Amino acid sequence: MGISIRRACKTLTFDTSTYHYKSRRTGQATLERRIREICETRIRYGYRRVHVLFRVEGWIVKMKKTGRIYNARMLSDRTMFGRWILSMTSLQRATRCAS
């Protein structure tokens, strides 16, 4: 026969409502792909600027969701790295002009 779900959850000290939970979050693969495309072309853009671009393009996405995906994909580290590279290139230009 088998063991009932209620009894199995009780044995594992696991709530039955957690067992029956169904996520209502829709697929966000297209959104993730678009964020990645924007971040590849515009290195210095943070999630707020990306969100503004979404609104211009006609996407209806909340800023928290944009930020969550942006940070989950570790794109925020690239922004700081991009700023460092840009500052180094401007420093190199300044030293060349001074010479």
C-alpha cells in the first residue's frame, strides 16, 4: 500500500501545507536574458537604470524583481569592476597628456 502524505510529513516534522505548495511565479527566462544583454552592452548600468530601460521598452516589471534578478546573476560586481577599469583608463589618458 504505502504511507499517507499526512503521516509521512508528521514523521519528518514537515508541514503538509509546505508539501502541497505550488509556486505562482511565472517564468522569467526572457527577463533574465534581456537584463544580461543590457549589462553586456552597458557595463556601468545598475539595476535601477536597467529598470528604466525596461519601462522605456514597454516591459511591466517591478523594480524589486529587476534588482533581485540583477543581484542573483552577480551582475552588480561587474558594475564595480567596470568603474575601476574606466577610472584606470582615464588615469592612463591623463598621464599620457601630461607627458
